[in-house]
Amino acid sequence: MERIDKLIAHPQFKSCMDAIKKAEETRKFCKHDLEHCLDVARIATILNMDENLGFKREVIYATALLHDIGRAQEYAGGDKHSSVGAKLAREILESCNFNSDESKEIVTAIFYHSSKESSENKGQRSLAYLLYRSDKESRNCFLCDAIDECYWSDETKKHKLNI
Ligand SMILES: [Fe+2]
Ligand SMILES: [Fe+2]
């Protein structure tokens, strides 16, 4: 996937991921590293096939790789990572040759990914709702030592491995 190779080598992507890694060094809750992004990408790819959603593999991977890119700025006191990330993603996508329709759909998915209601409002078969579901299903809450202190809803934490 040529455009994804370009994306993961992009200086801004790399510096954001490095900043997240540093900021989360002592975090006891789920981290937002490359492994998390790839888990989300693979789960979204499976759901895309199972449900015939019709998204291109590169669009799914770009969405998953970029969805938490605004985390370090949020930790540093900036806006929510979904809105910061949407802005950062737009610039990176453009330089990785995603066209304006693809970019718009990916940026929208990132902007709404933190909320079930907002992502589902974009449509049950939207990229936004696919990202939301894949993000949640990527977390092994049932194995987590910090589950009782986690900010996630009880409903989400009850979630078991289902893929
Ligand atoms: Fe997120
Ligand atoms: Fe995430």
C-alpha cells in the first residue's frame, strides 16, 4: 500500500507518535501507540469485509493510523484529540496523495470517533462508525488491571473479545 508506506514515514506522523509515546510512558490505562492503531486497522478491515461496507484498504489504514494522532496535544492542554487529530490528519493525507473525497471522509471519521452517538449519526455504515466500533473492540478490557479506575463507560468495559 504505497500511500500507507508514505504516511508511516511522514515526519509529522512520526513526530506525533513519538510525542504520544513519551507522554504515555507511565500511563496505566490503554496506550495509543502504533500497535493500537494497527489493531484498529485490522479489526476495521475484518468488519469492512464481513459487512460489505466497501471501504478501500488504504482508506481504512489511513483512518486507523491517524485517529489518535492528536493525543499528545490534548495531554499538553490542547483541544480534544479528535478535533486536533482531524486537523493534523488533513495535512498529512494531502501530502500522501489521498484525494479530497477520501480525505474528507477520513477527517470526518477522526473528528467523530470518540463518541458512539456522533459517529453513529454519520450512518451505521459510515467510516466514522466503523472507526468507533473498531477502536472499542481493539481494547482487551477484560484483561486490564486498571479497569476499575478507567473512564470508559461500564457498557464498554463489559465488552469481551468478539472478533
Ligand atoms: Fe481516540
Ligand atoms: Fe484509539
